[in-house]
Amino acid sequence: MGRTGLRRIIDAEKLELVGAYVYGSKKVGADAGALAKRDNIGVLATNDRADILALDADVVLHCPRITQPYDALVDDVVALLESGKNVVSIAGFHWPAAHGAGYASRLEQAALQGGVTLAGVGVNPGMVVERLIMAATAMSHELDRVSVFETVDASGMASPEFVFGLMGLDSDPAKRDIREGPLADLYGTLFSEVLHFFAAELGGKVTEILPDHRLTLAEKQIETAAGPIRPGHVAATEWRWLAKTDLGPELLLSILWTADPSLHGDDRQGHWTIRLDGRPVIKMTLDIEEADPTKPPSRALTDATIAVAINAIPHVVAAPPGLFAFHPPAAWSVA
């Protein structure tokens, strides 16, 4: 994600790269252009936070991996905001109010102190429910439930740290049930922002969140770009929550990460299968595909995520100081 974002900024006519922060020591001192497989541009990568905080920059494109615990990135974001830099993040911060007034107010106060704005953006969270589905509810006379089923094919993802660590694939359920513990807490916290945003945009609030996480085990060894999934180990994780609201409409959110989509039959079509139950019933399928067959399929979702972030920059910079979110037009409301 970070390298793709770097390329898009370097290639953009209306953006100028003035700094680059890296999380590993091997890239320190490298030219940012070279890191992005572009010509050298004279901006050297650093892993010193003070270097970044001292920059005269309008906006920071914040692209770290989601971390455990979820709030581990808050200190960095607060420091960036207090230094007077707008922040567009793909690592959370979509709807901070989901985690209570204390969590949200610290971020908001930092933004107000710096006279800048914080926005969490992405595809999911950030786009599918918050901008596409919420806009579609304007076609609903009655709205009972929104169901969102996401499928991500992890077979072509080359990072063992991501596939086996953050996705939880190839874990042994006999030794550790990942449906409980740090991973479940991480994703429950992250995706709760989608659930609370949904309720807030309808004019209400979440009254209950019911988790129902599921695992699919490999019957035989499955080869992936990150390494093998062993028999009896986790071949797919489905993180699943049902949010109930005080207005009536529910949101069912299912996130399936799999080493082999054929394990799940034909029920999962495209990246997202969406259903709005009520009057009328509305069905949608959303797919994001890589146009170049020589490139890994996962590049398409990376491109889409970074495109959302880059396209958000002028809106975030122009927004008043504080916390920013895109609000869909004419969402459903109680008559």
C-alpha cells in the first residue's frame, strides 16, 4: 500500500512529495523515487518521527499496516495532527466515535490544535458501506436489514506476515482459536466503526453487536504465494457481526479471507455481495479486478484503496479542522 501510494504521489501533477517515512531500517536513506521504482527525486526515506513532524507538509498519506492493539497508531496520528498536518489514513480512524468519547476527543482535539483534519478512508472500511450502500438506501421505502458479504482471495498474496499473521491463515485451531483473542479484538474494533457509522447516518445508534466468527479448515495442503496451508489448519476466516440499531434496520457484515475461494461454493460472487432487505429488496454485486493478467490479482484492491485515499486529499485539506467523513446523499430515514 505504501509503495503504491508513493508512486501515485510522485506521478501526480498536482502533488509534491516532501518526505517519506519507512518502518524498516533497511530503507532508511534510500531515495523515495527508487523505493517506488521511479527516478530519484531527492527525497530520502527516514524512520525518525521528528524528521517527518518537522516537515512543512500540507497532508500526510498514512499507510501503515493495521496493528495489534488497534489503538497503537493513535500516538503517531495525534503527533502529526498537532504538528499542523492533515492526515489521510488507510489504517483506521474512519469513525472514531465508535470507540467512545475519550478516544474520539483526543483525535479531535489534536486536529483542532493543529488547525487540520483527520480522515480514515479505504474500500472496506471506508467505501462499500459508508458511501455506496448508504447512498443506495435512498431507494428504500422500508429498510429492515443490510447484508454485506466480502470475499478476498489471499492465495496470491506474497507476505507471510500479512497472510499468516494478520489474516490468521494456517493457524492450528487445536492449539489456538483465533476467533477469540487479539485478532478477534482487532477486527471487532476496526469494523465496529462501519457498524456505528451505518447507524449514525440513519439518525440512530447501535444497540447491540453480535459476533459470529467462522473458520474453514484445509482438508489437504493448499499452496499459496505466502506459503502452504497445512491440512487441518485454517484455510479461511469469516469475521462476521450483526449490528442492531434503535431505529430497526440491522447491518450484517461478513468478511471472508480465504486461501481458496472454491472452498465456499458459488454463494460468494465478486468481492462483495450486498442485499438490502425491505421494500423494495435491492441486490448488488461489486467486483474489483486486475486488468493485467501478468500482475497479481491483489494489485487491484491495492490500487483501489490508494485511489480512494489520493482522491480524498483535496476534500480533507479543504474541510474545517476536526474529524472528517464522507456522508452519502439522501440516505434512508424514518418517515
